[in-house]
Amino acid sequence: MAQEFRELEGSVETSKIIGKKVLAASGQRIGSIRAIYLNPNDLAVQGITVKRGAFEHDDCFSASQIKSLGKDGAVLSVTPISELIGLKVYDAAGRNIGKVKRVQPGKNRIKSIVIHRGMLEKDLIVEEEEIAQIGDSVMLNKRVEA
């Protein structure tokens, strides 16, 4: 019996993780853990459901999108699409070209984003390969002409 408990040292009881915080890759708190999904064959974590808030929908993240999961909560290796709406977008020259209006998701990635450039300018669609970095804002790896 004592041997069995030694083997559990360092493990985390899943019931104690439910309700703990979830951070996006940017470090921003996006919600709390609602559920943890385990593979019934090997008992490995397959993913989590994140409770976003009373008026928001829950999000699910697969194991490949989770950077860490422990007694304090989870840190994702991705930024949820909903967190990108409204972010400022800068081109390679550092010029503010607008804000993220819409995101076209691909499979476990962003396919493209639609940038609202203002009332008098046409929206701009930027493909995944034109995005250099996403954090507190979106940085493109190309210049955008005015």
C-alpha cells in the first residue's frame, strides 16, 4: 500500500484542478477549468474545457494546445480566436493598419484574419503566412500600402 502512494507523489488530483485559472499563451487569464478529458486506454490528458464566463461560450482545447497543466491551473500554447477580435494590427514597418474584425480558423491554427481599416477603407484579408506574431497586438511580416 505504501508503494502505491509513493508512485502517486508528484501527481495532481484532477478534482483539485477544476475551477483553477487558465492563461492564454499571451499570459492573459481567459477563464477557469470546467472539465478535464482523459483517454480511457492510457489515461493521458486529451484536453480541457474552459469556462469563459456567464455570458460567453465555453472553449475546448486539445492536449496539443496545452503548454502546462498543474495544481495552479493551465497555460495554453495558443491564443483563443475570441481573444484576437479587436486587437490592433501593425505591418512590418510598425504602422498601425487597423483592428482584427474577424478570424477564419483552420485546423488548430488561424487560416486568415480580416482587418477593419476604418470607415473609408476596404477591409483587408491577411493569410496565415503573412502573420509574424500574435500577442497584445498582431504583427505582420509584410508592409501594407496606405
